[in-house]
Amino acid sequence: MRRPAPRAAGRRSVKTRITELFGVEFPICLSGMSWVSVPRLVAAVSNAGGLGILATGSLSPRQTREAIAEVRALTDKPFGANATLFFPGGHDNARVLLEERVPVINFSMGKGDWIVEGAHAYGGKVIATVTTVKHAKAAESYGTDALLVTGHEAAGHGGDVTSLVLVPTMAEAVRIPVIAAGGFADGRGLAAALALGAEGIAMGTRFAATQESPLHQTFKELCREKDSHDTIYSPRFDGVPCRIMRTPAAVRAVRRGLDLKRAALDGREVARLLEVPYGRLVLGALASGWKKTRQLAHMAIAFKAFRLATVEGDVTRGVLPVGQVTGLVNDLPTVAEVIQRTVAQARESAERLARLAG
């Protein structure tokens, strides 16, 4: 049974090209974070007027289909789901999203022209996650509806350029709407993103530290305790530059780098969780060449470490992707509280700037 949240009395929407494109009240999106952006959190963001995005990177196609059904049971608002095309099973999950006619599909780390064609056939919209102008223009060229532009400050795989520079660069380079990600946790960030030319923001770390988030309480508390200097950005953890919370476990993981024996063992767990035969996983990696095989080996280790942190709260072995905005997180509110105060603070910031300009 659907349990949509009623629109609060007197709640004023914020109109941008993003809100009009997706049919939402506020230009605020949930970043798709494995083991965190689950149906409960996705629905909470959508019910509060934003766009919840389901993470499918840690799900099998069967689990992805079930998760979509769960989201639909919890909200009648627009929502999205992501597919990381580089990951094992990423293409299969993207096909499930198309079959299920998910309103908004967010793809990354691959070419999504076939996703755009499939989604547009049923009226769906598509967001491409990009970090470079080259990839942004390519995504625009085959009909992608919007870009999620990920700056250096972001959790996980942000780009080399900070959002302060990347967002206006992207906004000038393309005609489609830009959603800014990386460095956003409150209304000041939303106002800044809009001033830089973006049409909305995506938040991960801020939504991970909310009451509806499934992130283990241990790491929620760590998000509150850490400051903006308490992250590590390194390619030695999962094979590509990745931002993670600085903990003893994270420091050890980066220092250790790739351990092929550990990767082989952890790869079995990845295969089990994704419901893929281990032999098929290995053969698929080897067939893609040594460079990709090496990176997938890195990611097998990271996959387990992420799960240990998010699900089990294991601080001795678990590693959590967080953005530098962890230094702005100092409480554990509800999702609705986060969105409402973000919008209110953005309006206050805009009014302040208007007074200064006047």
C-alpha cells in the first residue's frame, strides 16, 4: 500500500528546469549510494519533494526489480534509479530499470545511448553522471536529458576539478540542465549551485546521516564527528580516485593497495551478493583485458569494505565513502527536515545577496 507524504501546508516549491523535467517540488536529489540509497530512503526524499535515486550497484537484477516495487509501494512521487555500467551486472540492472519503466534513470561509467533510447520510448528521463566536459558533451549528443556533474569534493568517484569551477564550466559547455554534486549539504550550497549555473543539487553524505538512512549508527555518528579534513582521496583503494572517510581501516586499505589474493576471496562474496556465478564473473573480467581486470579486483575489495561499514558498522575493516561536507554534518534529522531547511536557507541566502546587490 502506498504511503505518500502529504504536501505540507504553505510549502512553496522551487522551480528550475530540473523540477519541471522530473515533476518534483524542489531541485534536490538523493545521490545513489550502494547499501544506503535503499527504497526507504529513496521514498523519503521523493515524498519530501526531492528526487530519490535508488542505488543498484550492490543488487542483482532480481533484487533491483524487488527494490523498485518497494519504492513504488512507499511513494507515488517521481523517483529514479542508477546503474553503474562498469560494474558487473550493471547493464543487466539497467535493462531491468527500462523494463520496469523507472521514471528517471541515472547511469555512470559507460555509454548510455541505448538507455536514453529505451527510456524515451516510454516517456522516461535520463541523467548521465559525468566529471569532464568531453563526457558531458557526448552524453548530450545522444539525447541525455540532464547531467549530474560530480566535483572533487564528492564522496566516492568525484572528478579532479572542484565544484566551484566544474559546475559553471559544464553549465556553459552544454544546453541541458546540470545537477551539481560534491560539496553540497545545506541551503548555502543550493544557492551557490544555482548561482554557478546549475539547476539543482544532489546530496549523498547529508542524506546518509538522516533518521531514514540505513547507514549503520556507528558511521552516522562518525559523520557528525569528522570534519572536512577527515577524508582520503586516492586511487589505491578501489582502482580509481575515490574519496573515503579517514579512519585507521581506510588508511590501512590505501597503504596496502591491491592485494590479488584478497580480491579473489572477496570476489566470491561479490558474486554471491550479485547472484552471479563466480566463474562467470572471473571470465568476464579476464575477457575485458588486464587493465579492467585489475580495476575490478580493486573494486571487489572495496565492495566488501563498503558493505562492512554501511551494513555492519565495522570500524576495524569497513570503509565508508563520504564527501568533504561531512564537516558540515552535525545532526541526524529527518529527510523532510533536511529538505525544508535547505530550501529555507537557500531563500535566505538569495535574499541576502539581493540586499547586497541593491
